[in-house]
Amino acid sequence: MIERIFSGLLACTCLIMLYMAWGYTAAIAYDPIGPRPYPVMLLVLLAILTGIIALRPARFADKVKMGLSAPIIKHLVVCTVALTLYAILFEVLGYIIATTLMAWALGILFGGSWIKAFVSSAVIAIASFFLFNGPLEVSLPAGPLAFLVG
């Protein structure tokens, strides 16, 4: 039952966001069809699929045992806090530092060792920063490391 409630709320949220995205226009035209189709397509797909989950007949739905124990709830809270801090600190710390810290926290959360999680987080953050700023031409904030990545 909880998955139906969650799916119904998510479908309603998608419809609200779809309404908001429908009138979006960018100040500059960097793409021939504009920035609107991508979020509209994702939101339509998500609204349809969550609507199906929320409204499907009971005979097609398996009982889902959520198993929300104290450790799982703790992991959910830590994950939510890490992602919220990432969103808040993204521009202040820059992409590389913020992504490294967020991925490091999630790596430890999912059972990785401190050193391995940090090294892999830093490598992923640095590699993806240069991928976005280079060939993909998506400018990401450098933060305090601006003098190094210029």
C-alpha cells in the first residue's frame, strides 16, 4: 500500500513539474529544439509509470515488505543529508570538492573503506569535471580550485 501512496504522490509531483516545465524558455538558444523537450519527456514518462504503479489492479501487485529497520532508516537519513549538503555546497565549494565529499560519504555509507571511497570519489569527480568542461562544453563551478583548473 505504501508504494501506491508514494507512486501517487510522485505522479502528482510530476504533473505539477510538467506544468512548470511546459512554459520554460531559455534566454539563449544553444540547441535547435531548445531546453524544454528533455525535462518534458522525462516527466511525462515518470508520471505515466508512477500512475500505473499507483492505479494497477491488486492482482498484479505483489506484497512489498519494506523492512524499514533502524539501520536502513539511518542510511536513508545520511544519504538525504549528504545529497542536500551537496546541493547547498555545489557552487560554494565547486564541483570537484562537493562531488568528492558527497561520493565519499555515500561510498562509506555503502560499506567502502575510507581510503578507497575517497580515492575513487576524487578520481570520478576530477575525471567528470574535465569531461564536462572539455568535450561536453558544460561549464561547472570550480570553486576554490579555480586557480588549478582555470
